[in-house]
Amino acid sequence: MIEQWHQLFSGNLLSQRYQRGEKLSAAESTALSECVETWRSRLMDISWFMRVLNEGIARQANAEDECTGRFWEGRFKSQALLDWVSRFILGEKQPSLPAWRM
């Protein structure tokens, strides 16, 4: 399990020491076991995987666009569409389409 985690991430000091074959104390082994259980659950969690996947994409996109923040934040706005939908929901008989659609 630790090897699988280290293929994706650097792990922590205890897991790195374990990988090198160093002897761990009982307390260190217990702490490492708790980390391994957390890592195991994360590797089986699709939501966590998507978050990690998105982080790399966001970092690259932010560097290219020279901006900060969440990946989609400020990049795409659909305000005109939201305005049209809200007018439609509120009952305007025939709301005019947003300017970008004309």
C-alpha cells in the first residue's frame, strides 16, 4: 500500500523511512498504520481522486492565465444565460434571448 501511495505522492517521513527499510518504534509503526488506513480510503474514493486530479489542472491553468483561485472561478461567466433563465422562471411570456445568442 505504501509503495502505491509513493507512486503518486511523496508520503511522509515515517513512510519514507519505512520504504528505506529503517526500523520504526512501536509508536511510529502505529502512527504509520493510521496514515496507511487514511491513504487506503483516499485511493478508493472517487471524489478525493477528482479533487487531486483537478488540483494539477488548476495549477497549470492558473500559471498559464497568470491568475489565482479555484479553476473555474472567474474564467467563464454565464450571467446572461442566468438572467434569461430567471426571467423565464419568473413568468415573462417571451423573454428576449441574451445578446450573445442574437
